[in-house]
Amino acid sequence: MKIVVVGAGVVGLAVAHALVDEGHAVTVVDREGPAAGASRGNAGWLAHTDIDPIASPKMLRQVPKFLLDPLGPLSIRPSYLPRLMPWLTRLVLASRPSQLARSVEALVALQRLAMPAWDRLASELDLSRLIHKRGALFVFDGEQAFALGKPHFEKQRALGIACDFLGAADLRALEPGLSERIVAGAFFPDAAHVADPLVVTQALFDAALARGVAFARADIVAIEPGPPCRAVAADGAAFEADAAVLCAGAWSKPLAARLGDAIPLDTERGYNVSFPGVTGVLSRPVAFQGHGFVATPLDTGLRIGGAVELAGLELPPNHARSRALHAKASRFLRGLPAYDAGTPWMGFRPSIPDSLPVIGRSRAAPHVLYAFGHGHYGLTQSAATARIVAALAAGREPPIDLARFSPHRFH
């Protein structure tokens, strides 16, 4: 078929490659270019060992404490709260134990596909050098906090995910850059990270062009179901195809709505500060539990990022948040440069209240497929999502049950 993919982030480009593998003629359309959004500046983790949705009773219990700190792990801009209330209501409902259990089951199924799919994609495109399999650490600055976190790690172990518990001495032997404040942690040897999310996404884009994928820069404002299917741009240009795949991340909601699919997508604004050329502080990614940030040793430099700000797409960034992340990191990492030596960034994670992406067919147009809303796991789940989309486009049974990912699960 002739297929148009809307979105040139890591999900859209992975989908383009999976469709080319099936023999389809693919055009990728994006309003800016490859990796212009969250694929540019995320933390770079291939976090396939994570199995807990954001929507959970544990998270809800922490919300009051988090909201007392306007620069803490979670904040909500007061002016945005009225627009956010329907999304928050759905998040609370998704956090009920019965719903949480079903979401965990679905997330585990998708995460199990994630790393094999990335290995396959990287191998086929000769990009394996951009994936680093050095594991990841989740560390604590208090024994009590570690004890409270242990049941979660035990649950991961029960699912067959390798996890080792380490004391302070072992942690510093593994990562000498950790300060004396860190007293315990969990090591996931099978976790991975990428050289740099921008570098990886650009490499996927270049490889797609080399394989015959066409690219057009256009601001798509509607997808008309046809036939033929038409992706219509703001300037009136139209891209005709037999099928379309919507992978526009945080900008997917209005396009799905035009097709009659009301998707409760909002954005978690993530902040970071990167230090180009700074290497040697860490050798693997580290998550600082209870403090809402991670540190990733990218090939291009050290990145400190994380936290969640709920404020939509339009309000300006608040880089006091990235300063706060840096201030926290300076307590736990040796050799961290001054904040002003870094480059701050803010990006929009496309987030669904139940923490699961939307993967499936439009109600109005079965030949329009959705693949968006991956939240914190866009990079991790992109290659697996692409294989699922390719199966749907071909009319094959997908590799996992898509009921919990359905665009229609919200009605």
C-alpha cells in the first residue's frame, strides 16, 4: 500500500521502517522535522524493565506532598487546572486496584516486546552501536525509603526481570560519581540507554530516506478517511494514500477528534539540563528515587532530567524547574558542572490517564491507525509499537492483545 505517517518522532520513524519492511511505499509528514519534539531531549532510557503505570495508588498518595513544592517532582499550573480536571478524574479512576492490575498486565506485555524489537531494528539498520547495555540504577538516600521501595522491585523480580540489591559500598564501586548521601539501590542489569535520543532519531530518519521513504514538512490539520485517505495540511496541501498512521505525539488529540475519536490525551512537561562534552561522571543511567529526576551519561554529554509539570502545550516553560533538578543532582553527584554551563530544555510527553499508549484503528476509518500517547516510554516502546502497527496494516493478528491500548477504551 501507499501509507502516510504523520509524525517524525521516534515512534513515527520506527513505524515507517516497519512498514517499509512489509513492502509499503511510505511518506512521513511532520510540521517541523525529525526529532523536533519529545524525541529530541528525553532522558534516553530504554526502560523496558519498568512495569508500573504512573496512574497508581502509590502515585496518588504522594500527590499532596509533591504539590506542596512548586518545583518538586510534580506540579500543576493553577491556570491550567480547570482544563486538566477531566484528565485528572480519569487518572484517579485508572488508579483503582482493579484497573491498575489490568494496566500492569498490558504494560508488561508491551514492555516484553520492547528490547527485542529495538535489537532487531538496530541490527537491521546497523545502529547497534547507538544502544548501550550497561544496566540502570535506582538509588535511595535513606534506608527507610529503600525498604519502602523494595516491594516494587520484588514484583519486578517475580516477573522474571533481573534485579540486584546493592548497599552503599557496592553502589560507589559501580558508580564512583555517587555521593556519600546514597545508601542503597537496585541494579537492573538488562536495562539500556541510547547514545543520544536526538542522534538515534536522526539516524532512523536518515536510514528511512536511504530506504526510499519520502519526507514532507507540513502542518497536518486533518486526516480525511476517504478513500483515498488524505492528510490535509494547513496550507491546503494534501497527501493521498491507501492508509494513514497518526504518530504525532502530543499533537495527536485534535487530529483524532476530527475523525470522531475523543482521546483523553494531555501532556506531562518534562524538564532537563544537559552538559555537552561532560563524560565520566556516570557510566550508566541512574534514577534518584523520591526526588523525581534521573541522570543519563549520553555519548554527547551528561543529562539531568525528569519531573512532571501539568500545564498543557501553550504556557511558556518554567526553567526554575530545571534549576531545581540541577540543585538536587548536585547533592548526589560528584563532578556536576554549574547549572549555567548546561543547556536547559523542556518537552511534551504525550500522556494518557491510564499510562498506556493508544494503538489501534480509528472508529470512523479502519485504514487510519493510531500510535501515540506513550508518555514516558515513547523511546522504549517505539520499535515494538511499530511491529504492532505493521501487523495491523497487513491485517495480521498483533503480537499482543490490544484491548487495553484501544482508542475506544475510553467510552
